[in-house]
Amino acid sequence: MKVKLGLLAVLAIGIMFAIAVGCGQNGGSGGVSDHAPITYYGTQSPGDAWTWSVGNGTFEAANHTTGFIYSGTYVILANGFRKATINSTTDPYVPTGSEGYFLEFPNTLLLVGVEDSNLIACTAQATGEPVGGQYNWIMVPDQGWSPTDVSYGTVEVTKVGTEYSFAVRTYDVNGNYLGSMNYSGFIFSNGKLIHPTENLQVFMTPSGVYLGDEGDNAGGFAGVKFESIDIADLVTKHYRGVIALYDATSGDGGVMAIGAEPYPAVSNALRGFSYDDVDRNIRNTDTATLEFGAQDGSGVISATLTSSDGPASFRMVGARVNGKYMAFGISLDPSTNQPMSILVVEQ
């Protein structure tokens, strides 16, 4: 499964694969979502903060870092991806009529991508104060990121009165411990956790999704609640999602729509595939193998993606969210040594 910049990107208004179809919503080419508009908050390399509203076949989006806004329509394809068309925008670099793709797990996760653009990962606006506990996350890299920088980690979220604190442990992409950080004084406001003097915003859902944006050119993160995962069960499911590539030197990126399915020929593995034509649900015949190792005590899973580009070692976090497996991972693209992320959700 070749992963190349410039392929159609998948916009992730939620995070990852044919999620709407998997949750019993209208499917099929030309169908539209049957839910009322839902608000999502999200992040995009190198550190852009987003708000999206999605529902009834229409969307509105705002990039709070650049100030640009976008609106348009979408249809649901047979494979569960949504195809979006921008009908209006204040962005001078994006013409009306531009198209992209996204995956939605309604009221939970949204993944969005357009050609030659960085992945946008979002979670639903919380309607009530989030609960504490342990969460695991992967980095949404900033420009200038290197393999020795923070790539993933764990966080213990605590609430005392109306204030939230975060005790964070960080690791590089090879699993080396980098240190700990503590944040305090965050409050819940308008569906997210904010601080009066910090740029960091944290977006959490009661179901267990944990995302954040650290400010302009400072990156972000995407994660889930800590949970012991039964790998033997995880590999019996079908998934849709995205692979996101990011050039930390230039700031350019790209997103590829992918799927994964059981692969009994290899122990504890899924077989991954991309698409030659997302609209017509035509798969590329070149596949990849995603083989899972053990989950460590902190909840992080080691995995290896083997494709025609060679092997890539991933650090992955995962959990069942509203009854569906959701998994995010980070690695280095074997052909460029630049960050590569995978985000998938059970159908």
C-alpha cells in the first residue's frame, strides 16, 4: 500500500473510517446524514485550531488560527466516507467547488482531509464537564518536529472543584522517555477546557476521546481513554480511517483514505488497503499488514505496518468508544523519515 503526498486527503471530522455507516446512519452513494448539526473542535498541523458544524448534508468550518471560514455540502459514499464540496469560503487559496473527504463518528469524532493538505482531527463539543482519568495520546506534529521530539504519551486528568489539572508523561517515536509536565488551572467553558493565560485547549468527550491544540505552530494531540485491549478481538473487526503524512521541514502534508480487515494468515494482524477511487469504492490491489504486539502497562501498543515502502514501527493508543474500537498511531514514514500517523475506527 503506497502512501504518497498529493493523494486525496481524508478530512477527519471525527476520526476515522466509515463511521457513520457503522453506527446505523444512512449509507450509499448520494445519501446524506440523518442527524442534526453537531459541533466539533479540532487541531491540524502545525497547530491550527478548528471548529466544524456537520449535519443534514451541510457543513460549516472555521480555522481560528488563520481566520478563514468554509461552508458547503456533502454526500455519503458507499464505503462510508463523506465527499464534501466547498460552496463558499473566505480563504483566497481555496476556490469554490473544491472537494475533499471526511469520516464522521457522530457526536464523537471527525477526520477531514483535502488534497495536499494536513489532516484535521476533531472531537465533538462536550455538552457536560468531562471526567478525570488516564488518557493516552499521539502527537499532531508542529513544523520543525524531529524523531527525538515528543511523539506520544500518557496523561492523568484530575478535577478539583471547577479546575482541571493534567499530569503528562512524554516519549519520542522510538519509545524513549522524555520527561513529565504538569498543567493546572484549566476550566470548562463552551464545551472545552481552556486556561486564562495558556494557548493550550483540550477537547474531551464523555465517551473517552481526548484531543487538544497547543496554539499556532505548536502542534496538537489526539488520544483516547486508557483501556486494556484484547488484541485477539480487535483484529476480528473491520475498520475505515486515514493515514496522514506530514513534512515537518516544509509544513506540507497529505492524507490517504484507508481501510483494514481481518487477516487470519498473520497472527494478531489486520490487512490494510487504500483506494484507487474513493467515490466508486474501488480498492488498490496493493495491500499492507498491520501487526500488533503487546500492550504495555500504560496502555500503549507496539505495532508494525509492512507495505511496499518497507516496515514502519508504530506506537498506538486505542480504546472502545461507544462500543467501537478506535486506534491512533504515530511512526516515521520509511521512505522520508518524516512523521506518519494512522487513525482508524471500527465500522
